[in-house]
Amino acid sequence: MKKVIAGGLFLLSGVILYISVHIPAAFHAATLGGWSSPPGRLSTALEQMGGAATRNGSVLLIIIGVVVILWGAFEEELRKLFKSKKSSAKIADHELP
């Protein structure tokens, strides 16, 4: 249960950070005079504001949060799965002459 709570905090902080970077970038993008096509208007605004690293950090926090939540939610099933694989490997080793 502690892992689910910790993962939720990572996820929530990542989402809040992501939103807090993108809202000002969207306002700045509205005032851009020109931008290049491949990164687009929002990415150009993020680069000008210096928010690209913060965006990448927030995405990393979101991914870590989801992984920790899934790990905490399915921990018992993962233990059973790996325990059965280890025991079946030991049985297979002992069957050989």
C-alpha cells in the first residue's frame, strides 16, 4: 500500500509540474511572431522560456509514478509468478541424471 501512495505522489507531482509549465508556455505561444514547423509553436515557446528540461522531468516523474503504482498493486502476483518460475527451474534441474 505504501508503494501505491508513493507512486500516486510521484504521479500527482509530475502532472502538476507538467501543467504548471505548459500553461505559461501556451500563453507565450500566443504571442510568438514566428516559429519553425518541426518542433511547433508550443515547443518553440517552451524552448524560449527554458521549460523543456522541466517538461522532461515532469514526464519522468509521471512514468516513475505509474511504474511504482503498478508495482505496488501487483506485487503479490509478481512474487508468485517469479517464485513459481524459480521452483520449476529447480525441479527441472533435479530431474536430469
